[in-house]
Amino acid sequence: MSEILVNLAGSGKSCNFAAGTTYAGIVSELASKKQAKLAMAVKVGDDLLDLSAVAENDAEIELITARSPEALGLLRHSAAHVMAHAVIDVFGSGVRVAIGPAVADGFYYDFEYEKSFTPEDLGRIEARMGEIIASGTVFTREVVSREEAREMFAGLGQTYKLELLDDIAEGEAVSIYRLGGFVDLCRGPHLPHTGFLKAVKLLKLAGAYWRGDEKRQMLQRIYGTAFANAKELKAHLDRIEEAKRRDHRRLGRELELFTIDDQVGPGLILWQPRGALVRRVIEDFWRDEHYRCDYELLFTPHIARRDMWKTSGHLDFYAENMYAPMDIDGVGFQLKPMNCPFHIAVYNSRKRSYREFPIRWCELGTVYRYEKTGALHGLMRVRGFTQDDAHIFCRPDHLADEIYNILDLTLHVLKTFGFDSYEVYLSTRPEKYVGSDENWQASTEALQDALDRKGLAYELDPGEGVFYGPKIDIKIKDVLGRSWQCSTIQVDFNLPERFDISYTGADGVEHQPIMIHRALMGSLERFFGILIEHYGGAFPVWLAPAQAVVMNITDSQIDYAGEVYKSLRAAGIRVEKDLRNEKLNYKIREAQLKKIPYMVVLGDREKYEGKVAVRLRSGKNLDPMGVEAFAAIVKRDIETRTDFHPVQG
């Protein structure tokens, strides 16, 4: 029998083994007893393998333990199998299992069953999972023929597995995993046994169409999560509870920021006065910053001739996201999913010279994109939204500097709104694309050069560019550490070609400009939803719908309260007044629930001294001060876009 040489990464240890030795055997020889006990799997090159897999060639192996980056995926995938095993044990062989992958924060498994699962059922399933985990049941991998697998799953009545089996390419190994009496079609890898699962929790129930197709069977999805230990699981569950408290849908309703009405239609937002006021502040800031950076503002229609979308390529590459055409005087029109073709139409309204470049146009343009009903989610996934769009037309010698300047503006805007932690991705050419390979390479290099000059760390995201060009995506992280896709910068050589736009160069010859698509916040609706959750509805003073509320203790201060109210409004402060005949503690409680930054409390002492008593929404009190002094504090908050409070003596 031939021998192979295996090295244990980071240990300096190596040894010859007989080909066909399991990695479990190799690990027990090369690693310490403690390391071998903690090993969940091995990594060979880029491949993650079961310890039960056999080594056939020389290799360097890396131990996968609970501290490895790959550990969570391994734990969660295995936990999904344990959950499916438990569901069948609890509800019987009438359960049909579909798919059960590990996902970003946990795992899920989809089931078909004649009765609807209930929250109480989750407790029963979790209890059975605990028994399976405590038993230390082994995960066993088998490679079988396609015919054997088909016969097995047909006999079990697992029709979804038969469909998945048909998707496995000819010549590819068909592997199954056994866990006690449960068998699943799976590539793996898995833990050696269930005893490695130290912290597992089932979270919620949901519905999901088989393969995401609303024409297929509706399945029941059970979500769960798994961590290496109970402490990490508790921290995750605490984050989930905090996320519930910050849910923008609940806060949006309680703070009267926005409404979604079934009579209007799902995915369509009604901005209430308080939310509209915040939106106005955001838009004013956005316009001012663009003016500072030498952009010009555009407004464009909500519909256009269908022919324009043919020219742009959207009907070829984006039709499934567009709404049905409408007939107007015998001509086909369509709601816009994008603003870019309109900006090109403005460009084409007259001849352009090389001296005009770069041309920077921006628009808060409302667009309409089809989303399945099941995908709609408050402000985060909607059907009509306003995009903070901009398009830059430039010469090739401007490209790198324009991208660099866009990055500058993007990071400034995000930081102003309280986001200074983010992930940056450079997305390259997808499978379906238009334009020459040379243009794709040139635009990708320009984006990469700008990122390098800016000193931003980034990851390559292969194949995730849009059909017309590569892009930079910036995902901001909120206070809970969740990532949100907002900002994007896309270089486009395609639309200038499709619309045949040009400029007269210094040589008197017509040249084609380069077009840059750019959004900083993305959708205003989605960005607003992120802001609500980031701040838990307690916006910084400059964004708060009401920055202060004036309240009296008794009726004798009503006139003085009116004077204070007028003075603060005259100072440019967004102020409300609460002069109801209610107890002061009740008024304060209501103001805190509305998350108003400042409560201006007026009693007889304040009235006679011409001062105000100020309470913060945090519950702290400031020393009594004059109205002008208080207005100065609030105005400083607004100007610095922070919550500034003087240190108390």
C-alpha cells in the first residue's frame, strides 16, 4: 500500500501514513490529545472535510476547532440535521424534509407537514434535539449510487430529496449522511458527533415557498441558531431582543413616522408628518452637501416610453423587476426602475464640449421595482422608493479622481449620520454582461486604484458586478453590528454606447464620455429604516422630528410657556408644547416615549426668574438657564450634528 506525507499546519509535525487512512487517525497521531479532542473537521487546501474522510495524497491539514472561522457554519449545518431528525421523531414519518442550510446567523430547515407547527411545538422539538445531542450520536457519511439514493428516498416518501437528487450533475458523487435513524442527502461536511453541539436554540417559524417559487408548495420553515458555547449564544439572543426593541416597523408606528396601508398597497410608504420632517432634514443636508461638491440638481419623470428601456438594456436584463407596460395614446410606457436613462436624455439635450467635464448631476428620484409580497419588509424592502441618485459624465483622465471624490463624499455623509464602521466590496464582471472586456478591465482598475489611494480595506466580490459594469459597494454597520448595503459606485461604459452620447474633444473630434452611477444612502426609505433601528428611534438632535417640548406644571405658566415656545421657534428649533391639564410626570413620560431630546419644564420659579428647567430624555436634568442659553445649546447640537450637553457643576 502506498504511503502519503501529511503535515499538520502550524505544528511543524509531519508523518507518513498509509493511503486511505482517515483524517481522524492522522489527527490522533500528529496532534496533541487536547487538540485531537477539540477537532471538529480538517481543512485541506480550500476543502473542509469530515474527520472520517480518508487521505489519498500528500497534504497539509489544518485542524478546525470551535475557534476556527469555519466552526460556526459546521456547527449550524450539523444542528440543522439534528433538528430535522427531531422533527421526524416528534411528528412521525409523515413529515417531508426539504433543505436545511447554515445561514449568516444560524440555520433553518424547511418541512412539509399536514398540520401547522406552533410555538409550543418548537419547545417539543428543542427538547428532542437536546436528547439527540446528549447521546453523542455519530454523523456517518456514505457515498451511494444515484439509483440507491433514489430507491432509498422514494421508500421514505421524501419527494423533495428526489428533486434535489436530479440536480446533482452526472459523474458527481452522491453522498448521504446518517444520524441515528435520520438520513439526508448532503454534501457535508459535518461534526464527528452531536456532542460538539454545546449551545443550540430554536428561534421562530416562518413560511417559505419551495425553491423560492410562489407557484410551488408552501413549506414550514423553522429557524434556529448554534454557537460554540452558552455565553456566545446568550449574547446573540440578547442582540435579537435588542433588535426587536429597535424594530423600525414598531417604532415607526409608535413614533408616527410612517404608515403602510393595505388600501394604498403593500410596499408603498405613506410618510406621516413626523417622518416627513426627518426626511426633509435628510434631503436638505443631502442637497447642501452636493452643492458644496459642485453637483447640479435634476428632476425627471416617473414614466418613460418603453423604447427607452429597450435602448438602455433594462428590458433585456431587468424586465422581471419592472412593472407591466401601460398604453398611452397607442404608445407603450413603463414606470421607471432607474433614473439613469433620464439623465442621459438631459445630457443629449444639446451638444457637449470637453471643457464642460466633469458633469455631476444628482436627483432624489423615485423609482418602482417589483418585489414579491413575501419579500416586502417595512421600509427595508418596498416597491416604490426614492433613490439618492447621481451620475457623473467625465473624460477618461477624470475617472480615477472622480471615483476618489465620490468615496470622500460617501464616507463624510455616512459618518455624519453616525456610521463610521463599514465593509467595502469591489464587485467584478458577472456571467451576463454587456460591453467589451477591455472596458471592463479599465473600469475595474479605476475603482481599485481609487480604493487603494483612499487607503480603504476591501474584499473582492467576484461576479457580483451589475450587467453594465463593475462596482464598489459599501455596507455600513449599525450599533448592533449588522451590515446594511447602502452606498454604491458603478462605472458604466455601456449606456454611453447604447445611447450614442458624445462630446467634442480638444481635437475637434467626437468622443464618448464615461458615465459613473452613484448612490450614497441608496433608498431613502431603507436608509431611514436603518437610522430608526440604529438610534432606536432616539434620533440625534439635528434629526429629531421634535427637538424640544415645552410643558407647564400648572395653568399659571401657560402664558409664559407660550412665550418660550415662540422664542424657541424663532431661533429655528423644532419645538412642541404640552399645556394639557395633566400631571408633570405624565407629560414627561409621554415625551420620553416620543424620544424628544429636551423637555423644557416651566413652574412658577422659572416664570418669575425668566428661566427654563431642562430635562434630557435620558432622565438627567440641566441647571436652570435663560431661554437664549438653552436655544444656544440646541443650536450647537444642530450645527455640530451631535447630542451636546454641557457638563454639570
